Amino acid sequence: MLDGVLSWDANRIKCSSRTHRDPQNPLRSDGRLSTLCGIEYAAQAMAIHGKLAGSIHATPRVGYMASLREVICRTSRLDDIEGDLLVEAERLMGEETRVIYSFEVRVGDTEVLRGRAAVVLDVDRAKT
């Protein structure tokens, strides 16, 4: 659902998307796209960051969102927003089996959604 990675480093990633305006977006319900769907956009940015910032030769690991904290929505819908979404995630801390990210979804300088996510990584699957 992300259109591309704009920038990234060892701790951060910034992505963009126009898919929130697509009438065929699979996250739509009753023709609308809730702002809470921005969490899925952020989760995809976190997954991409994990691959880019990790070992290029490593087998991708499955991650499970274990919890969300301090989620704040500034609007109720994404589908009626005209500009492109900017999705940013920052790795706050982590180890082999757990990572905590902060995330933000914006349009230009206007915040739409933000919060923190704890992700649990499936180490057993990585070893196969």
C-alpha cells in the first residue's frame, strides 16, 4: 500500500502513499477508509525498515504487532484527504525478538495519526 521509500537510515524510515484515495483500497469499509487504517501503513513502513536496516542476506522475519500505545487520530477518515500520505517510523529500541517504533502519518506538515507500536519478531521462522 506504500508507493515508495523516500529516505531511511539505521533508525528511521519515511515513505509515501497515494493509495488512501483509491476506491479499490482493500482496507475500505462501506466506501470509507478510517484513519485507523493508517496503522497498517505504518506497520508496512516498519516492516520495510526492518528489512532495509537489517542484513540484506538474512531471510525476512515475520513480525507481529503486539501492542499499540498513545495512538492519536486527528481526523476520522483518510480517503477524503487530498494530499499524499507521508508515513514515518522511528525505531526507538529493540533486540533480536522485539522492536518498539514510534510512527506518524502526515499530509504535508499536518499530522493525521501518530503512536507507538511494539513488534514481536518470529525468530524461529528466521532460522529456516
